[in-house]
Amino acid sequence: MAEAGHSSNKLHFQLDRISFFTDGVFAIAITLLVIEFKVPVVEHPTDAALWDRLAHMGLLLLGFLISFCIVGYYWSVHHRIFGYVEKYTSRLIWLNLMFLFSVVLLPFTSGLLGEYASETHLHLPYGIYVVNICFTALMNALLWFYVSNPKHDILTHKISRERILLGFYFTLVVPILFVISFVVSLYEPTIGRLIPILIPIVLKYGMTGLTARAAANENSK
Amino acid sequence: MAEAGHSSNKLHFQLDRISFFTDGVFAIAITLLVIEFKVPVVEHPTDAALWDRLAHMGLLLLGFLISFCIVGYYWSVHHRIFGYVEKYTSRLIWLNLMFLFSVVLLPFTSGLLGEYASETHLHLPYGIYVVNICFTALMNALLWFYVSNPKHDILTHKISRERILLGFYFTLVVPILFVISFVVSLYEPTIGRLIPILIPIVLKYGMTGLTARAAANENSK
Amino acid sequence: MAEAGHSSNKLHFQLDRISFFTDGVFAIAITLLVIEFKVPVVEHPTDAALWDRLAHMGLLLLGFLISFCIVGYYWSVHHRIFGYVEKYTSRLIWLNLMFLFSVVLLPFTSGLLGEYASETHLHLPYGIYVVNICFTALMNALLWFYVSNPKHDILTHKISRERILLGFYFTLVVPILFVISFVVSLYEPTIGRLIPILIPIVLKYGMTGLTARAAANENSK
Amino acid sequence: MAEAGHSSNKLHFQLDRISFFTDGVFAIAITLLVIEFKVPVVEHPTDAALWDRLAHMGLLLLGFLISFCIVGYYWSVHHRIFGYVEKYTSRLIWLNLMFLFSVVLLPFTSGLLGEYASETHLHLPYGIYVVNICFTALMNALLWFYVSNPKHDILTHKISRERILLGFYFTLVVPILFVISFVVSLYEPTIGRLIPILIPIVLKYGMTGLTARAAANENSK
């Protein structure tokens, strides 16, 4: 998109608006996750009866926490990716929109998973949920693939090969672990579905360690 | 609106707030599109029974993708239009609000279309949906008509005649194709309703090609 | 709130965040207005049967348009008020929050009005709606009363007495016309409830005319 | 997170995006509080019958106002905390996300409280609500604990010990009063649940007084 004649200031604001819009969609998607949390209606409520009903929601709360972390995580990855972007193109806007499309579907697939959380013989809801996560991760990877390519000339500065690979690691570790989790859950539902709980821990250490290594590589050059 | 005494910095932020507000409304409208995607409740669920129910939602997903792209597209057009705006007036604020009004109606008309997606003998839901798109496009065109007019003195720099016409092309190609789609769908529902799937492709090529031509024209001057 | 040691840049961003938050709440409130627009479910739908159902929503659409304009209008007034603000205080934040509280109630009172739109013998829904608008206008007037007072030392520049009064006019003309509309509607429901349709026109001319006069006064000094 | 090679401008925008995203989540959470406010459906409505139904919602409105103020309050505390932040780290992003997680749960726990507001023999809904508030306050305190620690080197300037303690006071006074309120409500439901109404008043005076003292301490150094 030729933006001939625009001041540098205006161009920056135009770029920032893409981030604002993205942040808005993420903020809404992450908040809508909780919408499946329906207030239970008990006819003649006692504290014990209500507690019984709410206890069943414990699993939902865990699932919601995981979905919340996934959306929050991909927001933080988007945040990091766009930290390198200095210009925008039509293609970037559309890749970003398709990425947002995958994010906006998450409250639905997460809700589907929650609705049938107690039906442990079902594999479809979890399968669809994992497909959604893979879709989000794929769009995120495409975004990074597009942005990190110096040919497109939209970067603030050239990114080292190590950091580009690191970016793909950040993007793809989540869907890979979820696919493993899904395959294991076909045979061992309980163990399989617990695997994603490890993701934040794995990622946190990976993030700290690998970022340091990439930074070290860059400094040593 | 006389803003005598305001610093240039403050004026810019005041202008930016119009974009923030717009981005917020777009972000919510685009996310609410998915609200019609209700999690299906199956009594004694099996994977097969649930799949049956979800398979019916495939058409909904396609419709949702199209609506998502339309809202995303008009966001990107708004983004481009406001890239040229340097000052604001009361009239600009109200034209923008009426544009947002048309956008906020889209989750409803899109939901209406989705609700009756399987009733192929109905024409009204699709008709209302197309009217909504025409309304959005019209408001968008009026916004561009207002902004691009140098008399209103709100532009960052004068826009060439080619680029102004290009802006109207971007705005009006969508409703024109939807009206064609609607008219064809009166006789050939399936073929007619598939026409909008072509829009993104048509637009993408048009956008690249025509923008380049306008830029070339400007440079040759 | 003493912000000793903060750079001017940071202070501006801190002030801007109040506007971002406000814009977010407004964007959501204005979009939630449409949530009462439920997609009608018709058992054996024909275009004619569906049209019948939708035709009843014409009144709702008009009501929704009015509520949309009111929220949009108070957003634009807030936009103008904060255009004069250079510093913030705890009190400003809380006045702003209470103003937002009144705005967030509007989708409910607007929905109540819509739900009973066809029950023309009822006065309560419209009365509650008008009370909500008066509450919003009052909080808006308090905000302007606080901001425009040079004692609080939060203004970008001193505002003339004419402009301060003009600000109150902008804020209070809407509730006054709605109270008149309500009182008239007790005797002549149809005529009474049509009065607010005139507000945008009245305001638009008032805005242009009075702003020009205030600007002229300022220039003549 | 090493952001080697980034300009100071870009770094600031990257930091600002965390605030934008936070503001978006807060704006949605504070608006969703009102979603529990369902428009009552009365079969053969009269003004008197409708008023009867709405009068029961008076308690809900009070509860909603309190929840609104709590969310608004923690937004303002977040606003103050991030006013001191100049850099960001992965840990800050995740602490912030967990803080947002607690905020996003509030519309649910607030709705649960509202649903059983008239069942004065129940203690569970209020207990869960208080737990949510304690969770939010705890995450807020952790955020402040992390930010105010000069070791993390993310501050705009060193904060005095008085101001750090003042920050914890702001964060923790709300949950402490709610825990007292809950314990009292076990024996005296009406009196106990009225205690939180005092919070805004207590805080407002505390905020003004203690901030002044901290500022005086800083100036005297």
C-alpha cells in the first residue's frame, strides 16, 4: 500500500491502530471465554446444594484458566512479533485478520469443550479444541514467517536467524503439546488432558533460556 | 469545532481517540459475530451424534467467515481513510458514528442469515443482510466523500483524483457484488450465495493492481 | 495525586489511558445496545411470516438508533471535555467512572424500553429510560463542572465563560428535551415519544451556531 | 526479554500496548457486570406490576454499583502502578495476565451473588465473591511487589519506601474490609453486607491523606 506523502508520525499511528484493533479483539475474546460460566440456578437453594453444583464447575474453571492462558500467550507472542514491525502492508493486515479469526473462534470451541467436560467418553470436543489451537498457532506462524522475512521490508531492524527460529519455537510448542495431549487422551483421557497444564511451565523456562541464548548469540557477533 | 488554543499534540490525540473508539466498536462487532455460534446441547452425546450436529454448522462457519471478512475489510478501509485525516469536525464524528451504527447491526443481520441458513426457500434473511452491507458501504462512501473533499480542509495532504476514485472502488465493489449475488440467488440460490466467496480474491487483486496504478500516476506527475 | 518525578511524556500517557478506558466502555455499551435485537425464531418460516415478525422490530430499530445516537453523543461530549484536560486527579477518575456507570446502564434501560415498546399504555419503561439519560447528563455536567473550574488546575488553557456555558448547554439540552418528551407522552404517547427524534437536528444546529458564537467572542477579546 | 536494537519509541509503544490490552479487558469486564441485569418479562404488564418486579432489582443495582466500583478501583490502582513502569518483562506480562484473569471472573461471581441476593440464609455466594476479590487484590499486590522492586529495573524512578507501603495499603484495604464484612455477615447478614458500602468513603479519605503524607515525606528528603 503506497502511503506516499504521509508523515512518519501518521504512518506510526496507522501501524499502531492495527495493534489497538488486535488488542481489542483479544481483550473481548479472552473475556468472552468466561461467558460459558453460567450462574447455576438452584430451586430451593442451600449452601450445600449450591456448593454441589459449583463443585462440578471446578473442571470448567481449570479449562477456562488454560484457555485464558492460551489466548493471553498468543497475545504476548503477537505483541512480540509486532514489536519488530515498522511498516504495514495489505497482506499483513489480512494475515492479522485471519489470525484474529482463529482467536475469536476459541470462546466457542472452549465452550464446547466445557459443555461436555464431564462426558469423558467423548473425544470430539477436545479434538475440535485442539484443531482450533493448531489453526491459531498456524496463523501466528504465518504472521511471523511474513514479518521476519527481510524481503518484505517491514522490520524495525534485521532479526538474527536464531531469533527467527526462536519465534517459531514460541509459536509451535503449544499446538505440538496439545496434539500429543489429544493423542494420549484417546487412550488415557485423564493423563492426556493434564498434559497442557505443563505448557506454561515448559514455555516459561524455554522463553527465559532460549531468549538469553539468542541474545548471547547476537551479542557475540 | 473551533479548538482554539489547543496544542498540536492534543489535537492529534483528540483525532486518535476517534480511531480508538472506532477500533473498539469494530473489535466488539467482529467478535459478537461469533455469538450466534451456540454450543449445541446433545442429550446422550456420542462423538457421532455431536459430529452430526456440528456438521450442520459448517455452513454457519462459512457465513461467519464471510461476515468476519466484511467487517475486517471495512475496518481496513476505515483505517486507510483515516490515514488521510489530520483534523476532525463534528460532521466527521457523526458520519463516523452512523458508519459504526451500520457495522453494529451486522452481528444481528448476520445472525438472522445464519439462523435460517438451512431454509433455502427463504430470500428475506439474505436480502436484509445485503441491505445491511449496502448501508455500511454507503456510510463508508459518504465518509470518504466527506474526507477526500479538500474544501473541508481535514486532509494530511491533497489526494489525487485517481486515488479518490480508487477509494470509492474499494468501498463499493463489495455491495455491488452482494446485490448481484442476491439477485442471482432469487433464481439460483446455491450459485448466487457463493458469489461473495469470490470478493476477497477479486478485491485482493484489485487492491494491489489499482493501488500501484494510482501510485504510478502520482509519481509520474 | 502527586506524580512527582514523572516525565511529562508518562503523565500524558497516564491521562490518555483514562480516555482509552472510557472509549472502551463506550464502545462496548454502544454495541451492547443491539444485543436486545434478538433474531426471531419462526417455526415454519416463510418470507411473509418472517417479515411480519421483523416489521414489529421497526420500532425497536428506531429506539435503538436513538439510544445509539445518545451514547455516541455523550461520547463526543466526553471527547470534547477531555480535549481540555491536561492533568488528572483521583476525583476526575471517579467522576469519570460514575459517568461510565450511568452509560453502562443504558443498554439495560434501553432494552427495557424496547421490550415493552408495543405496550403503549405503560409509562414506567420510558420513565426509567429518561431517568437514566438524566443521570448520564448529570454526571456529564458534573464532569464538565469539575474540569472547567480553573481552581483544579487540570486544564490545557483557560476556557472562556461563554464556552463553559456552551458546554453545559451541550450536556443538558438532551435530558431537558427527554423530560419534556416524557411529560407529553403521559397525555399523548405517540407525539411525546417522537420529540427525541428532533434532538439530533436541534443539537447539530445549536452546536454549529453556538460554537461559532463562542469562538467569535474569544477572538474578539 | 532482550529487545536489543529497538528504538526507545517502539519500546514505549510496546509497553503501552500492555496497558491498552489491560484497559480493554477492564472495560469489557466492567460492562459485562450489567449483563446479569436481565430485562424482566411480565405477561400482562401494568406499570404497577412492572414496578414490583423492578423494585426487587434495587438490591441488584446496589450490588452492581459496588462491583462496578471495585473493578473501577482496581483499574485505577493498575493505572497508578503502571504509571511507574518504564520497561516490561515476560514475568510482568504474566503477572498482569493473572491479575486480569481474576478481574474477568468478577462478572460471574458478582452475578452469582446477585442471583441469590434475596436468599439471605445463603453464605456461599457472598463467600465466593469475597474470595474473588481477595484473589484480585492478591494478584494486584504481587504486581506491585514485582514492579516496585528496584532489582527488576523496570521503574521510571526509584519509589520511596513510604509510597511502596502506601501502594500495598491501596491494594489490601478492600479485601480486608470484605473479609470482615463476610465474617460479620455470618452472624448479622444485613449489617455485614453493608460494610463494603463504606469502602469508597474510607479509601477516598485514605487516598488523599496518605498520598499527601508520602509526598510530604519525599519532599522533606
